[in-house]
Amino acid sequence: MKKLTIAFAALLLTTTAVFAGDSNETTISTRVRSSFEKDFARAENATWDKKDGVYYVSFDVNQKRNEAAYTPAGELLAVSKVILRTEMPATVLRSVEQKFAGYNFSPTATEITYEGETNYYMTVANEKHTLKLKIDTYGDITVERRIKK
């Protein structure tokens, strides 16, 4: 499950939208498009891609880039967006700041909601290591990757 979540997050964040033109927009099923428009009524600048039977859409809401994935049946699988570190919930931010006092924090984090659970991914570093962290909404932290400097 952990590897699936990481792989999904990586895929979401690296999706290249190839269906940006109007002529290709018809390749997105009515069911998927309808679900997207219902889920994200304020979305702008949507671009689509389809890979391995999953529809990926990148779009803006309030001038922030978001990405989402849908099944062919129009079921929302996941949503991803980059946020400022200070926009993370207080519990999450406090947990990271307490556990990694003395580290430098990346200014942004990636918020991913998958299977109804939201997690935050961010990087912290000190003079010895760079750590890729996963933090759940309760403030529980998992070191996903440790890179020696």
C-alpha cells in the first residue's frame, strides 16, 4: 500500500497533460468529465491525460495548481496539490517542527488525499541528511527517504 501511494503521488506530480487541445477533449468520457465538474466546480485551465485506464487532470483552483485522478467510471481516486508549509494543519506543522528542530524546512509541502486519507509530504535537511517525510493528519511522521549529504 505504501509503495502504491508513493508511486501514485509520483505519477500525479509528474503527469504531463497531452490532451490540452479542444480536438482531444472528446476523448475524456462524459462520466469522468461530469464527475470532475461536480467535484471541482471552480476549476480552471483543466488539461487531461489518460494512462493505464486512469484519467489524470491538472487544473487551477484559486490560482493554485491541483491534480486529480479518476477511474473510467468517474470515481475520484486521489487529489494532489502543493501548498505552503504554513498552510498545513497546526497539528501536522507542530509535529514536524518539534521532531525536527534544528533542521531546515522546505517552504512547500504536497498534500495528497488518497482513499479518503490526507497526508503531507515535505523535505527537511540538516548538515548531514536530507529527509523526505510523510505526515498524516494526526501528526504521525514517517521518514520515506533519507539521503546522506
